[in-house]
Amino acid sequence: METVSNKRDVVIGLEIHAQVQTQSKMFSPDSADFASEGNENIHPVSLGFPGVLPCLNKKVVESALQVGVAFHCQIQEKSIFARKNYFYPDLPKGYQISQFDLPLLREGFVEFYSQGEKRKVHLERIHLEEDAGRLLHHKDYSLVDFNRAGVPLLEIVSYPEISSPNEAAEYAKMVRNILLYLKVCDGNLQEGSMRFDCNISLKPKGSSKLGTKVELKNLNSFRFMEKALNFEIKRQSHLLDNGESVQQETRLFNPKKNETFPMRSKEEASDYRYFPEPDLPPLMIKKPNALSIKELPFDKINRFCSKYKLPLNSASIIVGEMELCSYFEEALKQTAHAKTLCNWLINEVMARLHENKISIQKMLIQPHQMAEFVNRIEAKTLSSKMAKNVFTEMWNTGKSVDTLIKDLNLTKLDSEEDLLKIINQVFNEFPKQVEQYRGGKTGVYKFLMGQVMRLSKGQADPVKTDSLLKKMLEKQ
């Protein structure tokens, strides 16, 4: 565990709320597209009109079962929906249909890497529930948009065994990636498709007794999560160091001030007066057949590291971007140079995609073209300088690497006669540096090599140039 001081350890548990991608809501036929115009996708069921009855969306259950397999959970043959009662303006029925003592999925675990080390966080439960609406606050009034009310949610609850803000963020990233790979959730943090509640406490170092828990509510950014947890660690440490007690409460994070502030006192389960939903029968699941789950992010990272010898950080970055990962694997069908391909995707492609604010599907360079480009680099057909120029043209035009080599007249100079002419020209222009090298100041070699590459406009074969340049410098 990460130690706050010599006296205390950090204990963190996460509750992750992920919206399930479906066309209709969890218990009603209105559209689950909550980004439409305000209160456009509403229905008597989702608004809780008297006399209406909920009907469970089969797609939600099927998606949840996939998630259960991916997270190694125990699928319960019988689970029960419950009413979670509380009053808030964005909850039209006055209660939320959720699951309480009998959830669909129990236990399970998530494997991931944090700061280069393998980690495993165990899950207490994953249950189904419906989302609430959304409040839009203005200066003198607030509005309620019920488009989101009734949208299906998965709540993924971990045990309190995360020991640092970084570990919490990496765990949350892995959960998001798994849901993305399963196509269960779109993972859009800005729109609230995935939200995080963090429970954090401090306890005496090595003690099995947990400290007073504080909940950080509705975090929608991995960066904000880390900042909120770091602030809370410092705040609670200060209180305890001064002999004060930590109050059990729910707090929110202010990203402008980088600090948390009180929202309300923390509720207990009894405050919600849970009771079984009388309008829904128990959800009965027959022992499911083996569900087909494709390779998931953690396993993919490990495969990329072992099979292609990618550094762990590079493999994690590639796998963390699902569309980029698909592009990478498609390009690998036509090149054996995985490391070079990975480096170009991370250092050039990702940067340009971000700069131009486009998805990789809109990039002009196709996977097979990227593979050909990497092959030319590895074959030494392109120098590093030439490669950057060619890549820029490929990005702008979508032309193949071979076409651009011809169009830009970038055929590499590799004949000894041509290279010697350039080297002799450098010697005539910079006799002082040549004498310095021959006098033992070998540090000027990079300068002379650079001048050869300048005069050749980057087209000189670096291997042959290196050999010839050293040979000529050794002549007196």
C-alpha cells in the first residue's frame, strides 16, 4: 500500500457507473439517446406516470452477462430489482430501479498495470440500474432534462483495496477499455457515459481496521480523479495529524481550485429504504452457454509485449486506443517491424490525430500504406529526415510511400562515387573541423556527418556514408 506518512495507509474503492449502449431505455421504449433536444426522448414509463409498468430491456441483460464473463464474475441464477427511494428533482418517479441485496453479478476481478507493476483489483458486485435525469443550472433558475432518465447503467463496485490515486486511475482506465472492447459502453467521459465515485479513507499503517470513509462523487476524468484523491489524502492527513476526526460525507471536486468541497452527509443503505420492485419479477438466468469474448485489453498488452517485444508503456498506449490498436494489428499483417510501426503511431499519428481533432478512420494513410512506409524505413530506403518529409506528404495526400519517393526524387544516394564527391566537398568547406578530428577531437564527427546529409538533402545512405566518411578521415 502507498503510505501517506509513516503512520497511515491509503484505502480506495471505486464505484463506476457505465451507460449500456442500447437503442431504447432500460424499462421503457423511448430512445436512450440522451444527447437529443431537451425532454425529447421521454415516455410515461420513464417519467413514472401512474398505472404504467416497466418492461426489462433484454439487450441490457445480454450486455451485462458479457461484462460478467470479461470481469470473471459469478453470474447469479436469480437476481432481484429493487426500488431505491430518494427525492431529487432529476428523479421523476421519486425512486430509482436498481439492484440491492441480490445483484446479477458477484465477485470478479480486473487486472491492469500501474507504474509498470501488475495489479489486480477484486470486484464486490456489478448490478443493473437506471440513470436519473440531468439538472441544468442557470443564474436564477434550474431546468430538468429527463432524456437521460431510464438510460441503462452498470454499476461496477470494487472492494476497498486500491492503494494510490495512480492505481485508481489505471484501474478505471482498464475498466473503460474493457467495456469499449466489448462495445457495451461508448466510454465518453465528457458526456457522462461513464462516471466515477471514489470512496477513500486513511487507516493506521498496517492496521486491518478501516478509517472513516469519504465519498468523492461524479468524477468524469482520470486526471480529475487523481487530483481529487491527492487533495483528499492531504486534507484527511492534516485533520488526523491535528487530532481532529474525518467526517463521513459526500464531497465534490472543484477542478478550478483543485480541491474537494462538501456536498452532503454520507447516506447509508437504510436511508434509501430499499425494497423489492413490485412491478418486476426476479431476473432468472439459466446457466449460460460459454459466451464468446474476444481478446481483452490486459491480455492484448501482454501479447504485444511477449510476441512483438514492445515496451510495456508503448503496448499500453496502443491498446488504450481501441481504433488505433485495430489499425496497428491490420498494418502488422504486412510488416514484421512492430516496434517501428508502434513508435510512428504513437509519436506521429496520435499527435496529428489530436492536433487535427479527427478519428483514425478519417486519416488518409491506410494500414497497408503505413506498413509499406515502415518497411522502407527498415530497408534503409528512407533516412530519418526523408521519412519525416514523406510521412507529412502521405498524411496530406494519402499517396503511397513509393509514389512519393519517386515524385519527390528521394531515391537514396548509395553509390560510392556520388558519396565521395559530397564528402570531398565537405572537406574543402570545413578543413578546420577535418584537422580537429584527425588531431583527436572526434566529437566533430557528428558535425561533418551532418554536413554530408545537408549537401545530399538527406538522401545519402547513412550506413555507407558513415563507412566512407570514417575511411576518408583516417587518411592523412
